[in-house]
Amino acid sequence: QVQLVESGGGLVQPGGSLRLSCAASGIFNIYAMGWYRQAPGKQRELVEVITSGGRANDADSVTGRVTIARDNAKNTVYLQMNSLKPEDKAGYYCNADMNGNNDWNYWGQGTQVTVSS
């Protein structure tokens, strides 16, 4: 059974930081792992992903504020988010892209990030 288990979301003040974690089980040799987010009324969008080789791709809206890391041995990906803004508020979803073609993906259940004073 494939599972992507996320943790680390929560409520933080503007300017604060959060670290999200996602552990995948039941799958191996994952091409890319990463994070997407979806705010109410908006489409799901890329935050940042990283390949098994360490190549990362992030959205312009978070460049310089987020850092992704991956432990291939543990099938785990981390997202360190700093200088959070109210517009970062969203459900954050872990993604495992098995082959890089975006046609074989697994998703986590999501973890909520709220940025508010």
C-alpha cells in the first residue's frame, strides 16, 4: 500500500518559519518528490520539487524563502519555509512523481499551513 504521510503544518505569524516533512512508503525509486499547494478557490500549484539526483525546481513566488531536501534512503522529503507571508496560506500536498513524465504520481492527504497574526 502506497502512503505519503505529511507533517509539520500549522499556524505561524507572518515572517515565521515552518518545516514540512513527507515520508513515502510502499514505493521505491521515486524520480522526484516535492510539494504543491492549493488555496481555497485556486488551482493546485507547484511549490518546490527535487529529483533523486538533487535537482530542484521551485515556484517564483517562493524562491529564496524555501529550501527542499531529500533523503533518498528514507524516501523522505523536507521543505523548510522561511519568511512566510499570509499569501502562503494553503493546503500543502506532498507529491511523488515516479518517472518524471507526470503520468504516474502519488499524493499525500495534505497539511494545512496558515500564516496569520
